[in-house]
Amino acid sequence: YPISIKERLMKIGEFAQACGISTRMLRFYETLNLIAPKRGANGYREYDAADIEMVQKIVLLNKAGVALKDLALMRDCLRDKPQDFCDALRGRLCARLNAIDEQMEDLRQSRALLSDLLKR
């Protein structure tokens, strides 16, 4: 992200666009207490660079198969700097990594079979 985005507060629409997700999803993250944006005097949500990092972690971990409800339970671990995952989150991440490795191996085998079949 450009430095100008990281150096100032953003309202929800601009922030959602910067993160590549919908405002609806941001509000959902907020209901799960995954993020807690500051509120301006007018009551509008205001997001900063730390919020961008948090949303990026949430999105990537969720895409990797870690449930949002699990991330919500362990959100403090996600905020640690340097990243120092608590044991509970580390265990879930290791389990997910193993599952991804297994899926990749299954896909490699499927690809090899398909390739062999198409050669005939």
C-alpha cells in the first residue's frame, strides 16, 4: 500500500477498497471483535495502518482454512509484534499447514493420473 494510506486515518469505504474486501465483511469482522476501529467525533469508523495489517492477516489465515471464530478467540495473538503466536493459535496453524500439505500431495497425484490418462 502507498505510504499515504498508512499515514492517515481512513473511513470504512476507502479502507475496504485498500484491503480489497467489502465494507460488509469489515463490519462482520467488527461484530466478531477481530478488529476494533477508532471512532471519530461524528461516530464514523476510522482505520489506520495497524488495522490494514490485521485485516491482511485475517483474510490470509481465513483463506488458508482457519475459521473466523477461531481467529476471533485468538485475536490478541494476531496483534503480537513481532509475531509471537500463542500456543493455541500455533497449534491450529500447524494443523492447517499439515492439511494443506496433504491436499497438495493429493492434487499432485491427481494431476499425475490425469496426465497419464491424457497421454494414452
